[in-house]
Amino acid sequence: MANPVENSRKIKDKALELGFLQAGIAGADYLSEDAGRLSSWLDNGYHGTMGYMENHFEKRLDPRKLVEGARSVVVVSQNYCTREKQLDESAPRVSRYAFGKDYHQIMRKKLRSLYVYMEKQIGLHSGRIFVDSAPVMERAWGHRAGLGWIGKNSLLLNRKHGSWFFTGVIITDLELEPDQPVKDYCGDCSRCIDACPTNAILPGKVVDASRCISYLTIENREARLPDEFRGRMQNWAFGCDTCQDVCPWNNNAHSHCETWLNPRPGLLELSLGEWKALDEAEFDRIFKGTAVKRTRYKGLRRNIDFLSD
Ligand code: SF4
Ligand code: SF4
């Protein structure tokens, strides 16, 4: 017999057994609180050149438009916290989530194992896995599923693990027991807002992605970065961790123990001179299998050159 409470516990136990940091459950309801926020974010053009964000507005907000008969959203997180650092402090910087293997494929594989478990042991009939791959608002679901609150930097964070984690989602037709959203513990802290080098963090937990270094160095495909950001990049060549580095909830986060997330050989050792001289063959060798490959050599070269112009 279906027992939502017992089944929810089994799914969470299995997720932890698979090495996920946390797992939580939300009802597959319309994200009504996020509708207005998303709409005004788009109207303000904060998505920059990410035109795809304008597509599938209703699907982003309603999981039942992605999975027919959806009743629950299972959200998992994967720790990528590391204290390892690039050795040359003057070298162009890479966001720490990209030190090791690209998380998308591995998260998918682990979620696939969870999905199969849910099919065989719990009776899932239909569902879909999402890892940053379709119109799914993973952070909003993470909040609803009790994995954390949305910080002023718009990231999902919690008191125990900070914000150094990826999230993935399974939308399913299973009836499960929803968790309670976590209270907001940002309080009157404004460290991320004060530290953001490009003033991308706006009041109301809004990030203007078109000003965010993560967007500028990864998603933005224009041939040149805008001049107004010259001298303000804090040496970031791929992504940016500044608003997470300063967040007090990240002080006690513990490091991951996943070998696939360990830095690619040679990545942390690259000196400023080697970064400047980086050619395509070396780019392929050093960044093989990492998320840095998303920019291709051309994009990373653009970013490196912008830092030293
Ligand atoms: S990632 Fe960097 S640029 Fe983007 S909001 Fe955070 S501190 Fe600002
Ligand atoms: S730095 Fe402060 S305001 Fe920003 S997310 Fe962390 S706790 Fe919240």
C-alpha cells in the first residue's frame, strides 16, 4: 500500500546512500510566489543575452506541465565544497565548482539510480530527472523541499552546509510527504551585496545576471566583455565565488569527499604566465571533462585577455 511518509523516508535514505548531501520533497504545485519575481526579472532584462530564459514561462512555474500527473518534486543536493586553492594568487581564477569533472553527467547518473530505486521499490510510474537542463527552477524547489533558504545573493543555502552544493530534481507522479520550507537566516547581513565586485546583487534577493561575473564569463557569448567591467573582475576568468566566499554560513561547510570533484591535474598549479600563454592544446589537456569546457577555448581566451588588457 502507498504510504507517502514511509516512501519519502526511503527515498531520502537512498539519496544519502548514493552520496547526495541532502534530499527533500515538495508538492508539485504551481510556483505562484516565483511567478511575479520571474516576470519582473525578465522585464528588467536581468537575463542579459540568455534569451532562452524567456521561453517556457509556464513550464518553469508548473511542474505538471513537464510531467503529466506530477504530484511531488524530489530535490537533492551534491556537496562541492573544497578548501583547495589555485597556487598562484595573481593567476586568473576559476570558480571552485569547475575544478573537477563537470557535475551535470555525474549528477544525472546518480539521480538515475535514485529514479530506478523509486520505480522498483516505491512504485513510480512516470517522472523526469532535471539537472540544470530544462525549465526547472531548482533553487525555488530546493527552498520548498526544505533544503535551505534563498539568500540575498539568490543562491540556496543552509546553516549546516552553506551554499557550496549543486541541486538536481526528480519530478514524479508519486504521492509523497512534503517537507517544510526553511526559515531565512540572512537577517541583516549584507556581506554578499557589499562584496559583489560588479554590483550585480540588488535588493529583494535579485541578481542582475547581465552584471554577474558568472554570466559574463560563461553564458555571455559576445566577442568582448563590456568595458564597464574592466578592472572589476577580481581576476575571475570562469565563474565567480565572491558572494559565496564572504557568506558566513559557508565558514563551517565541510569539504566534499568525491574523487570526481578533485581538481584536474595541473589546474591549480597554473601560474599567471602559463595562463597568459594558454593555447588550445593546453586548454584541452587541463580542462578536459570540466565545466570550463563550456566556454570553449575562445571564450576562456577572451576572459583571460580581458583581465590583462
Ligand atoms: S557571483 Fe560574483 S558577480 Fe555574481 S553576484 Fe556573486 S559576487 Fe556578484
Ligand atoms: S552573505 Fe549574508 S546576506 Fe548574503 S547570502 Fe550569506 S547570509 Fe545572506
